[in-house]
Amino acid sequence: MTKVGFLIEMKNGKVKPACLGVISAAHDNKTERVALLLEGGSAESVEILEAHGIQRVVQITSANGAIPWHAEQWAGAVVQAMEHFNIQTLMGLASAQGKNILSRVAARLGAPLVMDCTAVDLSDQTATKSQFSGKAAARFRTHGKYHLYGMRPNALDPVTMPGDAMLETFQAEIEETGITVLEVKKGASDLVDLTEADVIISGGRGMQNKDNFDILFKFAKQISAAVGASRVAVDAGWVSHTMQVGQTGKTVSPKVYIACGISGSVQHFAGMKTAGIIIAINLDPNAAIMHKCDYAVCADLFDVIPVLTRKLKEITA
Amino acid sequence: MRIYVCVKHVPDTAATIRIKADGHIDENITFIMNPYDENAVEEAVRLKKQTSDAEVIAISLGKESAEATLRSAMAMGADRGILIKSATDHDSLSTARSLCSAIQADGAPDVIFTGREAIDSEGFQTMFHLGAFLGFPAVSNAVAFELSGTSVKVTCEMEAGNLEHVQMDMPCVIGAGKDLNQPSYPKLPDILKARNKPITVLELSDLEMELPASRVEMVGIEPLKEERQPDNIEGTVDEIAGAMVKVLRDKAKVLDG
């Protein structure tokens, strides 16, 4: 029986839904699925994990209890747990945290890691991921003792697989790392991360200025969407680079991507072409994006979005 | 102070990627310095200006044509370059192994900068492997950097607007994020001057090392197609918004949470 470890991430005390999708990559009866948690091993977490196919939940702690956030110490603790439980295949999310921890685990083990996979086949240790910023898709095979994969959030849907999971604790040794975490400044907790959002509404040149982005934020707040932007809007200084979707920004894969006043350059497409549904709103019917989307809306976004937000408010009220 | 900056020669963001029958891309396109590496070079040069007796060395693993990217780094202010020539593509592990060996052969680094990712291979991990091979602490996605005595203070972007402030011992490896700085466009005299700066060219076989046995092998590649057949949503503003609600609720099923 092969053992697969899953690095579980939490958000506001709950298991991130995208992590449950990752587990479904190993839903077969030849695999033992072990969840590794560095925070939040509550009964609620165990319940949701065992409902999605996890058979063992390992809470990684130290002699002093839960290990406070420290990427390198967390990675060291994960490596110790992998060695203790004889886990040689580890999967996690290619989220900001996952990119940080999985890469450090790979570096410590000298292990091959495929980051930002859209599909993984554990039977032959191959993974598919984008190349050239989304312009191509390549299949990679990992060779070595260890096999690490970071899945793109939302690439796999959570699948239920009810069972009973044991909860156990593993006490790791905390090491000196040469890095001291001085402070973590949290953004607003209701902010949805772009790379993990189900719905993204993005603005481009058509937004005209910084203040107009408010209508996108109002929409986003209504349905817990994230707000993105094209490079034009970022370069104009209307929004921060952390919101940029595209080749030199973030690569996203939401269920719905709503492009407002975005022409749809090759570079922008590179960052969002794997979205489930693309809705484009543009006054120019000839904008590139209007031919590469699922729903083309040739209208003024300043008319449509506020009405759409109001309708959503009525529904969710 | 010895500052190394790792740069990669990558296809231009605007280039159309064509996959040839042999599974390699048609390289008859414009290549540029990896955009995140520009931030790395800029920060290295900024650090040099703050310290006396500092040297910035740009280093690249790539084909002969990667010299152009090393020249760009030198036009931005790097003092010299090292090109590790290799005709094949490398995964993050063997890239880091090669960079590590070339840097160790060249001198003792104080700070090493890289970009947070290369926009062609999108591995997000070379800086951590490099740190591990050298035994240096590493961080990535840095958006602020300052020297603080014999250590450095770095701010890293985490998810959804969260920022992490850390202090690191030197020597260390820093993966540059886009918000770290605004890379300056080199002026003509700097570009001309860069032509005469020295580049050491090494073959992989010159490096005393063995490439790691653990590796990531590419077994196939194809262009990602953009095949979508748009439906037009038309009508009054109210009808359009109504149709969009239907898409969100019935097709995408994102309204039930």
C-alpha cells in the first residue's frame, strides 16, 4: 500500500476547501491517505477530512505545543513527520503558503517537486502543469525517492469518500534556521485570495481610474469573490500589483472569471485561460477577449455591474 | 560585499510559443531577461550602492544566447557575469546545483538574489534548492529588503495581502517579487559600457559536481488551446444582469455557498 501525505492548509480555523480537492487525486483503494496539519486539528477538521477520504490525521506540534508560523521550521517539521510515517509522496496546494512550504520541503529532501499542477497521476508519478505562463501544458515525471506535487487550487473538485480517520500527534524538533519571523501583518480576513477564489472579477483599461474599482469590490463582497486587474490597471497605479492577473502577475483558475474592460492580451490570457467560465464585458465587440470567452457582453460595465450586484444582493438576502 | 544575482534568459511575454515535432519550442522568437530577475538585479545594484567595496555578479545557466540577458544585467549595473553554458533545459534541482557550484567556485557570497519564479518553467523553487545546497537561509516573494548590520530584514508577500517581516542571517538567498522595486531602464552609455564588462563562460563539465539523481523530467508538451465559443448576452441592462445571474447560479453554481 502506498502512502500519500497531504499538507493541509487552514483559513479562519477551517480546512481550505481547495485542500479537499487535492485529496481526490489519490482516491483509490491502494493508497493510504494521511493528512498533515500544522494548525487547527479540531474535531471539525478531522470530520471534514475523513469525509473526503483521509484515513489518518497527523497534527504536527513541538514540545511547546502548536508551532507558530515559521515557513522553514514548518517545512522542517513536515520533513520529520514524513520520515517518521514513511511518507514519500506529498501533495499540497500551490497557494502562497503551499509554494513556500512545499518548496522548502523539496529543498530539504533534495526532492523533485512539480508546482502548480492541474492534474496528477500517482500511478506513474506524472503531473501536468502549465509552461510559458499558461501558453503550453507539459507533462512531467518525477524521479527519485520522494515525489512532491503542488496542485493548482480549484483544479480538482472535492469528492466525498466517507470513512473514519485516526487523529494522532507528532512532536517535531524545532531547529535553528537563520530566519527570525519578526511580524506577520494580516490583511483583511474577509479578503479572498486571488489564486483560491471561486469567482474573480477583474478590471482593465476600461475601469478608467482607481475609484471606479469600487464597483468591482462591491460586487466581490456580495458573493465572496476576489478582485483582479490587468497589467494596464496596475501600471496606471489604480490598484496594487498583488491584484495583477497574467504573465507577470498571478495565474488563476476560478470557476468564473469576469473580465471588465479588459482587451485580453496574450499575457493576460496566460494568467486566466484555465478558468471554468469566462465572462467578458467590453464596449468594443472586437476586443480580443470577446472572441475567447464563454459569454460576451457588449455593454457598459458601469451600467451592468451595479445592477448585477443589486440582483445578487436580492438573491442572497 | 559580494552580491550574486541569478538571471534566466526566457521567451518574451508577448511571444507566441510554438512547439516543434521534437517537443522543444521554436526558439526563433525574442528572448528577454526573466521579468522577476529584473527586480533581483535592481535590488542587487541598490544594495551595492549602499555598501562600500561591493561587487554584483550576474550568473546564468543557459544557452550561449543567454549572454544577452547577462549584458542586460550588466547594463543595469552588475559588474561582471558568469555564463554556465548548457544546451539542454534543466529542472529546478539541477539549475540550483549548477548555480551553487559556479558561485562556490567564484567566491564567497554575502547575498544572492533570484526572481521569485521564471516565467517559462514556473517552478517557484530554485531559490530554496540553492539555499539548501549552500546551507543558506532563503525566502521568496520579497517585496522589501534592507541591510541591517550583519543581517538583512526582508518583507515577503504571503496570501491575500498578508505580509511577513523576517530577519535573516547573511549569507542568504532572496527571491524577488514584483513589488520589490521598479527596475530602471538602462541608459545608452550604460548599455555600451556593459559590452566591455567581463563574462566568464563555463561548461557544465567545468563545475566540480554531480547533477542530482532526483529530477523532474518533461515527458510531453503541447500548446494550451484557447477554444471557447462565445455566446452573446444581449438586451437591456436588466436583462443582461439577469442572464449573468443565471450563469453564476445555474452553470457555475457559485451562489449556493
